Amino acid sequence: MAQEHVEEYLEAIYDIAGSSGTAKTNAIAKCLKVAPASVTEELQSLSEKNLIHYEPYRGASLTETGRVIAEKIKRRHRLLEVFLTDVLKIRRENVHDEACRMEHAISAETECALCKMLEAPSHCPHGSPISPCDKGITHCAACRTEAETATAPVVRDAVSPTANTTTLDTIKPPARCRIVAVPPRGPFRQRLLAMGITPGTEIHVIRTAPMGDPVEYMVRGYHLSLRKDEARFITVKSDQA
């Protein structure tokens, strides 16, 4: 059984029965939209792998190993739902299916980065709790501090003149530069990331409005406008600096 398939079954049992209950075969079949006969075969396989306890005519419950895997997948699923809703603005009725497709593909590193970017949300858009991570930290603030240290904007006066870094509001059009850092937290950061303004991305400064604000930019082939008081929070590297 492929790993994605294993995770789908463990997650279905977790959704139906929780961490310590029993899920009936027919309920699992309905959840996964497959035939009950297929479910019986898969449950026997999962039982042999010590991921579930399975008894014919009674159903399946998670072993400790199966529970850990199911809870990890469920955490990723709910983080993805927050990301899809709050950052990508996907309609809420569609985020569950989208998260189902994505949850098996992301790595532990990506899961951690998502949690940091979203500022460790406690609940998904549907109100279900998001479980703590397994990093062994005492509080989520430790992760956020680590993220801020890694991505904090460079202070212009403290930058070495040879570093060629400045803030985006100082770049005069037409010009091209590369993004070094964006704000470490908050809704403005999420808005920038949703627009494709991420560290390492090239940004073209196209033109300034007649009154000096806003400024038109091009990122990843798309035109967008930012006010100068927004652009000053974005650190870039440019030959103009």
C-alpha cells in the first residue's frame, strides 16, 4: 500500500473514531468513497503493519504508531486549510478538498514554515483545533522568534555599503531588483506572499504615479501597485543601492 494511501486510511479512522475509538468498515468506506470489500482488505494490511487494531465485524482502531501518523497528517491538513483560506483566499467550501490533495506531499520543513508564517494558528477555518507540533519547544513564541531572526528586514543604516541592499521604496523606475526580506509577521506579510513577493524573487519597478504614489511593479509576470509606505518594509538588493 502506497504511503499516501496508508495516510488516507489512518486519517479516515481518526476522523470517524478519534484517537481512541473504533471506526466501522462501512463508515470508512463511505468516508473514502470506496467499496466495503476493498476497505476490509486494506484494514487487514494496516493491521499487519501494526498501524491499527482490526477485528472483523467490529471495525478498526488506531495503534499508538497509527495515531501519531494520523495526527501529523491532520495537523498538516488544518494548517493548509488556514493557508488556503487566509493567504490564497480560496473559497472556504473548497479548502478541504484542496488540503486533502496537498497534505501528503508537503515535508516536515514545509509544515514548520507554514506554521511560522501563519503565526501558529490554534484552529482551522472550520473551527477544529490544530494540534501542537512535535519539535519539543516550550512555546510557539520560540519558533516565531527563530523565524523573525531568519527573515527580519535589514535596517538600512546598519547595512554595509557593499551589501547593495536597501528598501523597495528607494528604487527609482525603471529598475530591477531582487527581494531579500519581507516583514516577519502580520497580515501585510501574508498579503505580500500571496502576491508572489517572496525572498529571492525578482521585482521590476515599472513606474510611479503622477503624484508620486503608488508605484507600479511587476512580479512573476503580474502587475501590482504598492504605496511607498508599504514598499519601505520590503528589503531588496539592487545595483542602485
